[in-house]
Amino acid sequence: MPAVSRTPGIRRVDPRRVRTALTAEWRALAGFIEALDPARRAEPSGLDGWDIGDLIGHIATGVEAVLRWLSQPEPAGPPLTVEQWAGGVAAGADTIAENAHQMSAAGRTPADYLEQAVGVVDATPDTRLCATRVGPMRLTDMLITRLIEAVVHADDLERATGTAFPHDRQALAVVTRVLADILAVRAPGHAVEVRVPPFAVVQCVTGPKHTRGTPPNVVETDPRTWLRLSAGRLTWEDAIDSGALRAGGERADLTGWLPLLG
């Protein structure tokens, strides 16, 4: 039986599924960027201080980082979880921005590192502990973080360019479920049911436990809206006002736990 992600509180994920989804999403990103008019790279990305070229550079850095991390000796120490990584995404923001600007200035794209990164990942055993920017991580958990970033930034490109991004369905499914599980870890309980059909349902928030029938507190939205809420690209109020998010019940307000990536 293959090794699985063992982040506490986050459902197990088959490593083969993570690898397949990451490769597909990376390739979708490479194709989307290749088809983009180069003149558009100077347009705003919607991210503070970044144009679309910087966003592309940052996505390239995310692929290149896998090559760099897996070339380093296996680190010592307890591995970080995906939930811990999610809480520290903004750490080192200045260095991240500088690297993105440098990649953009050099004209780098994910395609420059893609096939080599896929080859290295495929050749690395699931039991490998990896050095990352934030500390040691198990291989599958590290790849889940790369998948989250790939899907989030693909959505950033979609919003910046106004062109629908062809997410890999499996990639979107894994990321949706992991983000829902992160919420359940941070807000444990059974008072609120969060539904993101067709991919995820979790219970969270302390309070009376629901056992049968329609839960008294329900939050329901679609995967893209959930992604944007989790990444801080969309506020709870705007999601409610647009009709993309439906929340019912006195406890069905998750603003205190969002965004999940910070």
C-alpha cells in the first residue's frame, strides 16, 4: 500500500494522486502562460505590487523550488504539517516578491523547469523528508503545498486576464478538500457543516453537535469561491452579496477563521 499524507486532522491523500494532479496543473499553467500575449505581462495581476509578469515569475519559482529542495540533503527534525505551512505562507514576503521580480525580469516561466521537476518528483520515494523554505516536510505534504500554490495562482491568472483557466479536476478536488480540512483543524467541532460540492464536506466550530436531519448551521459554496475565500482573494461579505456563498444559522459565520492561507 502506498504511503499517504499524515498531516494531523487532514484526510489521507494518495501520493500518486497528488503527483498526477500536480503534474497536470503545472502543465495546464505552462500551456496557459505560453498562449498569453507577452504584452499582457505588464498588466496588473490583482496582487499588491505585482504585474502579471511577476505572478508568472512567482509560479516559475514554485516549480523551480521543488528541484532545489529535492537536491538538498534530507533534513533532520520533526516535519511541518500542511496546516502549519498554510499558516506561514506570508512569511518571507519580501524575499518571495524579490524572487518573483527576478524571475520575471529573466523571462522565466514554469515551462523552463517543468519536465525536470516532474522527473525528479517521479524518482523520489514517498518516504523522503524534504527541506523547504519553512522547514522539513514529508514529500507528499510538500507536494500538496505546491499543488495549493499552483491552483491558487492559476486562479489569480484567471482573474487577472479575464480568461477561464482549465484547472485539472483532480487538482481542484484535492486542494478544495485540503483547505476544508485545514478549517476543520483550526476550528474543531461539529456545530457548522461546510459544503463545497462536489468535492468536500466538513464539520467545524464548537457548539451543539448535529446528529440527523438538516444541520442548523450550514455554509455552502463552489470550489472557486472557496479557493478565493481561503486565499484571501475574496471577502466573506462580497461572497455573500454575490450569491456565491450561502450561510444559514447563528454560528454560520466563518470570518474569524478566514483566510486560511496567511
